[in-house]
Amino acid sequence: MTTLIATKTKPDILRERGQREVFCGLTSIVWLHRRIQDAFFLVVGSRTCAHLIQSAAGVMIFAEPRFATAIIEERDLAGMADANEELDKVVDQLLARRPDIKLLFLVGSCPSEVIKLDLGRAAARLSEQHSPRVRVLNYSGSGIETTFTQGEDGCLSALVEDAPVDQTKAPSLLVCGALADVVEDQMRRLFASLGIDKVDFLPAREADEQPTIGPNTRYLLAQPFLTDTARALEDRGAKRIAAPFPLGVEGTTAWLKAAADTWQISPDVFDAVVELPRARAQRAVAKHRERLSGQSVFFFPDSQLEVPIARFLNTELGMTLLEVGTPYLHQEHLAEELELLPADVTISEGQDVDKQLDRCLAANPDITVCGLGLANPLEAEGLTTKWSIELMFTPLQGYEQAADLAELFSRPLVRKTRLAV
Ligand code: SF4
């Protein structure tokens, strides 16, 4: 049985501020629109933004779409048209045609920021016009200085700012981060078995079910990239429960334990509740450990999931961490994770892509986790790669998904071995 033990010395952090290779926050619409089932995401952007969303979400082409792009034309860019008037017309048409929409997000982009279109004011105006049938919120998915998971952070912080105040005196648990429905259902069952009965998820599945938030809210982050969301929650008086992230068997156990301790649940009850799912997950993960133990991994900065996934690969699968690159390192939210990494691992924050490519090629890892833009050139150099965006499209959190997470890494290595025979 693996048990997480903190290292005594903190790893050194290499900070780089050079050219970066990341997707923008619009990408997160692809998983967010599946999560909030009566929401619509209207990107206010260019044809490039529309192409990005369409290709990222290509698999959804046959479904009734719940995202679109209001194209900013050259006339708008040149200041010849009133972009607000045009936007109001598009929203009116959309809402007239789609009575199923209850929550509309206006998603800002690089072009909307260039022409300084105030989407906050637009959202307030449109919300008033279409209330109470539809709420209109806004956030930025712009790619100028962000990475793709920050789109989710922007969306969730907009929801927090819009959330009603929790008037009750009883403490409530809020799980933050877009999770697959199946993962939410599993977690709800575990919290209920522990005796924690007032549990909400952010975002909720329906617009009308979004949680209330107040000083009695205790929140657990299920994703490591929710900096602005956490800040918005703290502004409302909510308090964070410090924990590692629910990735892997032991990450999930520590995450659940942090909530159980906050609710003063006895260790015996906790052990009894997690015993079976934990043991089942350990057995499932052990099969992958045989294949992955001793293999080396190099992370390029992309999804912001790098640190907790590296911890899982190292502590539960015995993989060697050559470098763990992450776009941003939130020292407070990741404190419990950083303590669990080996003291001699190289952690890098930010990117200078050419230098990092040189380090990666020199290290010659067995598997490299990177964005789509780097995967082909690295494969051409003979390296095996894993697209980091896949980590956002696959349900990974919790006991039942721990082996699936391991499989994402073992599958390309098995394939490589087969091809080499
Ligand atoms: S980087 Fe900017 S212009 Fe490009 S798709 Fe993203 S928001 Fe649109």
C-alpha cells in the first residue's frame, strides 16, 4: 500500500519568462459546455477564435451546439459600427431561437479586448433585458497572457460573483472545478457516507442549481488552476480546505480526509468509508505500476495539472520525474503537493520554449507531456508524447478514475514497445 509521505526539503523552482507555447482560455468551453447543461457560451471574437473552438470541439459537430462566436468584423475593429448594438442583436436572435438557454456567458477574446469592448457592462445590460428567463455573465478567454485552463477559472469566478449569499448557519462543503457527472456522483456518495450532507459542486449541472456562498462555505479545490475563483470565494468569506488534489488513489484519500477532518469525522468512520473503493483502486493502479515503474517523464507547462499528476506518477507508479514544468505555480494551493514531490526534482514555472526543448532532448525521457504544438516535433525526434489537453477531456479525479489516469501514460509506452518489436 502506498502512503503519501512529505519530503523534508522543498524542491528548487526554475522560473522562466521567454516564448511560450500554450492554447488560450477559449479551449475550456469544450468541457464547460458539457458540464452546465443549460448554459451557452458566446465568444465575442474573430474568425480565428471561431476556428479554434470548432476544431477543438470537432467531435460535437452533430449535436445542437451550446457555443458560438459572434464575429467582430473589420467594421467593428475600425470603430465604424457600434459593437454593443451588434452584440445585442446577436444575443436577441440567439435567445429567441433557443428557449433552452438559461445562462449565457459572453466570453471575451483577444479582439474584443483590443477594441476595448466592455463585456461586463454588456452582460449587465443584457441580463436586465432578458431577466428572469436568462442570466448573462461574462469572463475572458483571451490568449494574450493566459493558458487554456484559465478559461475555466474565469468562468467559475464569474459564477461565484453572481452566486446568492448563503444565509444558513450550518457549514457547507463546496467542491470547485468542472468534473464529469460520473465523478461528481461518486464523490457525492462518498461524502454522504462520511456524513457530510450539505455538498455543492461548482459549477452545478444546471443554471438554477448554482450554489449559494457565504462565510460558512468551506471549499475544496478539485482542480489546481482556480486562482481567481478561490480569490472570489475568499472575498465572500468562504474558507479553503487545504489538501492535495484528488488525482490518484492517495491524492483522492488525502483530499477526502481533509474534508473529513474539517467536519471532525472520526478516523474509524473515514477508514471504513474509503477502505473498499481505495483497495479496489489500488489493485487497478498496480497493474499499470508494473509497466510504468522506472520510466521517466518530462512535463512541458500547459494544463496546470502538471504538479499533482507528477506526484501521482512518482509516488504511486514509481516513475522518475525529469522536469515538471507548469505555466503558473500557485505556492499556497500546491503546498501539499509540492511537499510530496522528491526533493531533487526540477520544477519550472513559465517557459522559455527553446531552452526547455534543449533540456528535454538532452534528458531523453520515456514519455513527454506537452501541448499539441510541441507533440509532433518531439515525436519526430523519436520521443513518445502525451497531449496535456487530453488530461482535461478525460474524467480523472477520484478512486474509480485513478487507473484510467495511469492508463493515459501506460498506453503510449505499450504502443511504443509494440512498434519497436
Ligand atoms: S488566442 Fe486570442 S485570437 Fe487566438 S483564438 Fe484565442 S482568443 Fe481568439
